[in-house]
Amino acid sequence: MISMLVPMGLLMPVEYLNSGAFQFLAAFVALNTIMYVALAIAKMLPKVYLSDWASRRGRRSETRSIHPDDRAGL
């Protein structure tokens, strides 16, 4: 009985699939999916700090710690 109502598994008429609203919704879902995939990949990668790439002129060459052998300040 239901196979007669829904021919070959099609749930919506072709007119709905060709409408501008449906195409807009499909484009929105596609862009949203791409955005979330990019965010998931970016979250898996290690963090990148700008200070690692760009050297600052004001960075001290020597530590000013009370422990002069401690290299944690550099």
C-alpha cells in the first residue's frame, strides 16, 4: 500500500527539490557542514602561538630571576 504512494523511495515531489528555498537550505547545510569539519580539524591540531614565529625586540637576553641558572624565563 505505501509503495504505491511513494514511488521508488521518493519522499518529496521534484518541484520542491527545484525550488529556491530548498536550494538555499541545501547550500546552508553544506556550508555549515564544511565549517564544522574545519573546526573539528583545527581543534585536533596543536596550538600555534604568534610569539613562537615572530621574535620580539623587547625580549630579554638574560633572565632576571633570583635563580640565574633557571632557563624557564626564556
